[in-house]
Amino acid sequence: MSTQLEDAAIGPSDWTSSLTYQSRATFRPTAADLRELAWKARSRNHALGVTGMLLYDRGRFFQTLEGPPESLKSLWDSISKDQRHTDIEILSEHIIPARLFGAWDLLSCHGDVADDSDVRRAKAGHELTRLVPSLIDLVLNGDDIGINKTIASLADQGWDGDTILTHLIEPTARALGDAWMSDDCSEFDLTIGLSMLQLAGHAVRNSPTPAALRQSRYSILLASAPGEPHTLGTSLLADLFTDAGWHVDMAFPDSNQALANQLAKQQPDAVDIGLSEAVPREHTLAKLRETVERSRFAAPDHLTVVSVGGRLFADAAATAENVGADHARKTVVGTSIKLAELIKLKRQEHGPR
Ligand SMILES: Cc1cc2nc3c(=O)[nH]c(=O)nc-3n(C[C@H](O)[C@H](O)[C@H](O)COP(=O)(O)O)c2cc1C
């Protein structure tokens, strides 16, 4: 099975990839089978620098893995061919700013099969762990502003980033896994929730000030090129970026000025300007170049990454350079990874916002 990790250009070695999938077991594992699987996986993951969470419930596996892109690729080579499961569905795959599961390598969890329960109990006793249920509510409601507020207020009370991560964010991720196993949330909720927690984890690791928290989640404005009639591509992208944990806004402006106004107001980390996916019309390129220029002007801190897309880029010879953009997507596959790389590079070049 081909994944975005193979398709996208992977950047510097310190980046962390995250891959989440679900699958169906081809056998009925006993507690001992699961323990053995987890035990073997743990030692290989440890050697590869991979962390994550593996859940099993009534014939279904759910696993989230995070680690260096190369390690994840070689691990995925094995896991995807493993005959013990089938119907593998990749739920999310992206570059993450920091690990969510820093302190644990892997946990196989199936009611009474949880073999790290001592560690779990120890964590559960911590003062911050009492906040797990309210954090879960925020996560399941998709309330990233609420999550950031909660964490910022803990930082204000003097809690350090590592403690918040270890005793609140990571246990919340585990508790979400438990919620999935008891059918209290869907794998979709769990996948999005883990993305949100990954971003919150990144924020607390990197000085959890309110300003840092605001930029913990990459944001993108998905816009159709002014006047374009076909907006399907933009809507498809919205799902993809939301799934990858980004803050997504959409715009269907009727003029360059309208788009510029929205960009000036929102100052997103990236803007994607989409031409029609259906009709290749070469003459739209000159107009798009003007739109890109106006958009850059509207984001004066030159930190916004400008991406373009449409049929001209997919199967005609048009390139990002033709229109002065940073990136041209030929397909939606790998776009969120590529744009995350570009944002990171811009921040390295110019410093944070
Ligand atoms: C659902 C599931 C999850 C797995 N997760 C891991 C894992 O995280 N790490 C790992 O090393 N092996 C994992 N395995 C086992 C691998 O598929 C594979 O058997 C093992 O890595 C040995 O690889 P090899 O057969 O290529 O030598 C998993 C297997 C299944 C069925």
C-alpha cells in the first residue's frame, strides 16, 4: 500500500511523521497473543525511535505511530504486509511538530490486557489528570480554542510543559483510546482528537505562553481563485487539512481585493488558491499571478506560504514559478505534509511570527 510518506518529499531528519490507521484482525487474538505482539513491537519501535499507541477491540485494530519518516516507512513496510490483519485504512498521515507519545513506546490495550496499568495508575493519581474528562469534552467538541485556554491557564499557574504533557495531554490521548474501545467515540473522533492533542503537546513543549499556543496549530485559508466557478477541489482539501489537524478557513472571493482583505484579517500560515479542477484554461495563469502577488502583499510579514492548484498544474505544464507561488499541488496527496514543511522552513528563515 502506498502512503503519503512515500509520495511526499521528506524534509530534515528532525521532523516527526505520524501515521494512524485502523484494520481488521484476521484471527481471534488471545490476551497472550496481544501481549506478545506488543512486546515484540515495542522493542523494534524502540530501536527505530518510534512511539505510539496500539488498540485492539472486538476484531479491530487502531494504531497511531510517530517517529522519524524513514523509520516509519520501514516499519510500515512490515505492518502493512502482516497477515494478521486486513482491510487496512489509513485515517491520517502528516508531519507533526512534536510527539504526543513521548513517554511511552507502545501499549497494547484491551480491557484487562492493558499491561502498563501500573504506570497508568501512577499517572491517574496526579492532580492534573483530574482534568482529563474536561479536556476530552473539549477535544470531542473540536474546541481547539478551549484546549489552548485550558493549557495556557495551567501554564499561568506555574505548571511546566513536561508535566502538562505527561500528566494531562498524554493521559487524555489514552483515555480517548479507551473511549473508542467502549464505543463512546468513533475512529474519526479519535483520529482528529489525536491530531489536536499532538498540536497542544507541541505548544506546551515550546514555552506554553498564550502567544505560542496561538501558533501551535497551522492555519490555512483555502480559497478558490477569484471568479472561479468550480470549487469542488477546495472542499476536498478542507477535509484533508482538517484531518491533519490544521485550522481551516474557506473563501470563495469574487475579486482579488476580497481575497486580500480576508488574508490581511486572518494572516494564516498558508493560503491555497485553487483554479478549476475541471477546465484547463491557459489564459487564467496571468490572472492567477496577479492574485498571488496581491495575496503576498496582503500578508506583509511574508510568512504566509502561497500554494496554488488546479487542472493546469495537475496535467498541463504549469508550475508554481509561472505564477509566483511557493508550491503548486499536482494532487491533493501529500499537500498538507508539503505545506507544513514550507511553513517550517519560512519560520526558520524569518523567525517566528
Ligand atoms: C495490528 C498490528 C500492529 C503492529 N504494530 C507493530 C509495531 O508498532 N511495531 C512493530 O515492530 N511491529 C508491529 N507489528 C508486527 C509487524 O507487522 C511485523 O510482524 C514485525 O515488525 C516484524 O517485521 P518483519 O516480519 O518485517 O521482520 C504489528 C502487527 C500488527 C498485526
